[in-house]
Amino acid sequence: MTNITASGSGPRITGWRRVEGYLRQTFGIAWLAAAIRLSVFLPVSALLVCFLDPALHIPVEPRLIWRNALPFLLIMVVLYGACGRFLLSLVISTMFGWIVFKVNAIKELNMDAPLMPADVLLSHQMTHNIGFFAHYTGYRALLLLLLALVSVAVTGLVWWLEKKWYRPNWISRIIYVTLALTALITLFNGNGFWGAAYSSKALPGFDKWAPILTVRENGLMASLVKMSQAKPLTIPKPDTSIVKQFARDNKPELVELMHRQLPGELPDIVIVQSEAFFDPGVMKDVDFGQYAPNFERLASTGITGSLTTPTYGGGTIRTEFETLTGYPMAAFPLIAYPYFGLAADWMPTVPRRLASMGYSTELFHPFRSDFWNREDVMPGLGFHHSYYEDAFVGAQRAGSYISDHALFDTVLARLDQASTKPRYIMAITMENHGPWDRDDALMGPLKGKPLPSGLSPQGKVEMTYYLSHLVNGDEALGDFAKRLLARPRWTILVFYGDHLPALSAAFADLGFDDDKLPRHEHTRYMLLSNRPIATDQPRKIDLHSYDLPGLLFDVAGLPEDGYLALSSTMRRQRVREHAESGIYEQLQYNAAIMEVRCQHALSLSGGCTLLGSIETAAKAIR
């Protein structure tokens, strides 16, 4: 319908013709222009991942390219809908992709692990501890800052240049954002078609037990999507049959462990988790004890061996969690940081078990209380008192961090205080924390000890920094053990390294005696006592870090309930049979999964029950 204005100025389009014209504009030329722009996003996203992802540098199958490019394509469409600017969407998404791959490269270098969905949990840790994490970027921090400034300038310029160019109308933009955002969310959740598109059949190189190899085989973005889709299944269904069978076959030993009587004298127990401690003797042309003679001397007087830990270069809390709970992290392969998931609630840990026997439980860690979420988690793990960096004001430093000497002196001073209760103390050192190619104050030329030969310039830098603190920490350990074990009270000391340091250049220069990769090498542990250790205890045992709780309870003669009794029996049987660890690892994993799924109340008959006492647990297998 056409109406004539009263002033005679000409026809005015009204009614359905106005709507018709708008729809023609929207779904005609406008959509054609938008389609052309959107079609550019596909090749750009493919080129982006092929350029940035080392896994896609060699000739690869198209199926990997589009699976890695798709997340960036959807991000570009979301940005295009949000801002309505084509070039700006390309610039921002490209910068975002570059940052993601650079951060992944830094994590791989320092931890031999890729970015994982669980890293999102650390975002607040990054913002609250930016200075600490900046140490790991080195010169890259300045480069990142310069690039950030350039990126802001480029973004502003593109925004200004593009402000007069064609922009889709608001209805189109809402549609773009809605569709692309829905696709992104369902993609990472694995809903519908996406689950099949990123299935194990579509990505045959996916291995949830080895995320670093998965990324190198399938590409970073495709692996992140696959890991995100698998995330709701982080607590897998266990094979209860093998655990039940093991419990039935070993019933007498399990009952014996659970019915132990408390010894007349309960020992003080001191656990030292030494940051990045390992003996360089595992490297070629380096002797054991060459740089840690006190550890080697002390270890020969107690129980010792290699220690397999669940992390490399960093991620201390993974080893820490294993030694506190006895749960192997490998049983939960998609949980990267247990203090942000598994340890959220009450758990039957070593300190909690000891507290039930009358122990006072204390933690000493000369660093920030909020780091790794320890401040919130440690009370739930059974520590009555925790002491962090504010308890070490004015303490001696060795380089960037509180020295091992100062930490050990604080622990000894605490033990000297009168107490009617036996004590369980865990000390987590910081002195030899990475990175190992820069430091606020170098400790000196290794106190007369020469560097290994055959090192590159970068390898020399890494080994100089690392070994200077290793030598200093070893002297502190020798003095600490001497004073601690000279006490008249029965005292047990457990000392272990949490992971190997990420000495990438030095490890590449020298290699290892067994020619394995750094992430497959082991740290060391030792258990000492100022009372005779039972003669039936082997003196040389290679363990996993999750074996340490059972070994400690065995040496101290303390009763062991449900899961801990199972774990100890598995360790003992493995040692007696000199068996390969594979079958026992699977037993351990399934028992741990059962324990967690049972809310930490594992029945030795294979079910879930509230184990109110050791006697109740023993009845479960009768």
C-alpha cells in the first residue's frame, strides 16, 4: 500500500512494503557480502594452525587440519558477530592463537606437558602470582610485552580504518554470535555430532595417559577439544573384579595390617619434599653422590631407591598429593591439578590417619599460602597447623627463595618445643625451584665441584644454577639429619624429590645412562630412623611416590585401614615377586578409582561402605 503525504512531498513506503524492502536488503546483498567475508575465515584459520602448530608442519591428513582449525574458525565468527568488523576479527583471533601456542610452548619446555583444559583452573593463580610465573618466560616476557603493545596499536588502527566499511546489521550479528557460540560450547562438550567428529577413531593418536604425545600426534587444538569432551569422565569406572580377587587372595595379610596394635612409643615423623631434587648420577659421565654426597651417605643407612613421580619440571602438587593420599595420579589422567578437584573435600590422608592416632600434624612451606590452593586444601587433608612465607620473615634466602637451611632450622626449633603428642611434620622446600637459567643470587662456583664436561653454553648455565642449589641443599640435609636423628625421641625421616628439573639443554647435552627421555627418569627417596628398622624390610626398593605412605606405616608399625592396606600389600607382593610394575599399577589404579567413587570409603569386598573402624574394614573381607 502506498500513501501520499499531506504536504505533497512524494510517496512514503509503509506497511508490508517496508518489511519487504528490509528483508531484501538483509537476505540479499547484505548476506552475500557477509558470506564472502565469512568464507575467508576458513582458509585463514587453517593457515593459522598449520603455521603455529609444530604437529601440522609436516604433511598431514586434512582431517587433522580442519579439526584443529575449527575452534579458531568459530572464534572468528563470534568476534565478527560481536564487533561487526571483518579485519578486526581476523587480527584479534590471530593474536589469540599466537598467544595460545606460545604459552603451550613455554609449558612444554618447563613441564614437558601441553596446555590442558584443567589449566583454566589456574587463571587466578596466574593473575595473583604473575611475578612468579614471569620467571619462566625470561626474555620472552619482554617480547610478549612489546608484542602486546604492538597488538594494541594494530587493533586500534584496524578499528579506526574499518569503522566506515560495511558492517552487518544487528540481526545478522546476533545470528552469527548465537550460532557460532552454540557450536563452540557443544564442540567442547562433545554434544551430538561433535562427539563422533573428535572420537578416538577420528583421532587415533589420542592417549589420555600421555597428553604431550597426543598433542604432538594430533595437534594442540584438536587435542584440547578431545580432552575437554572427555573431562566429565575424569573418574572412570573401575574394574572391581581384579581388586576383589586380589583382596580374597591376600586376606590374611590384609587383616594382619589392619589389626596391628599401636606401638608403645609413637615416633615423630618428618617428611621432606625437596624441590626438584634428583641425583645427577643418572646422567652420563656423572657419578652418584658427586653433587649430593650427604644424601648418598645417609641413604645407605636406611631404606632407599629410585622414586617414580607423576610430573616433570613442575606440578609439585601431583607428587605431593600421591605421598599424602597414596592415590596414583595416573588413575585420574584428566585431572592435572588435584588440589582443584580431587582434594576439594575430606580425604583419608596420611596426616588425617595419624591425627586419629593422637598425632599433631603440621605443614611448613616457605612460600605463598594461596599458591596451588594449599591454604584452602591443607586443613581438609588433615593438617592442624600450616606455616607459610609469613612465618619465615627475615629468614635466610638462597637465591630467590628461602634456603633449605632456614626451613630445616625452623622445623627443628618447632620439634624442640615441648609437646605431649607425637608430631607429623611435612616440610616442602623452595630453594631449588626453577627456572634454572637465572637467579637473584648465584650460590657460587659449586663450592669447588666442577661441572660435567660436554655441556653447551646454555647447558652450563642451567647446570651451574641447579647444581649450586643442589650442593647447598645437600649440605643443609646432612646437618638437618644429623641433628634430627640425634634426638632421644624415636624419629623417622622421609626425604624425596618431587620431580626432575626442566634442564632441557643440559639433558640434551649429556643424556642419561639408560638413554630414556627426561620425563621417564626418576628422582630418589630415603627413609631413615634413629631406631633399628625391622630386618624384614628390604633396604633397596624402587617405588612410586604413592607407595611412600604404606612404607612409612610399615616401618612405624602403624595399623593400616582399607585402601592403605591394599596399597601396602600390593607393594610388598611386587617386591617379593620382583615383578614388573604393570599389573600392580593397574590394581593400584582400580583400587584408587574405587576409593574415590566410594567417597573414600572402600570396602575390601569391592563395594562401598562407611569404614568406621579398622575392625569394620577387616570384617568386610571375611
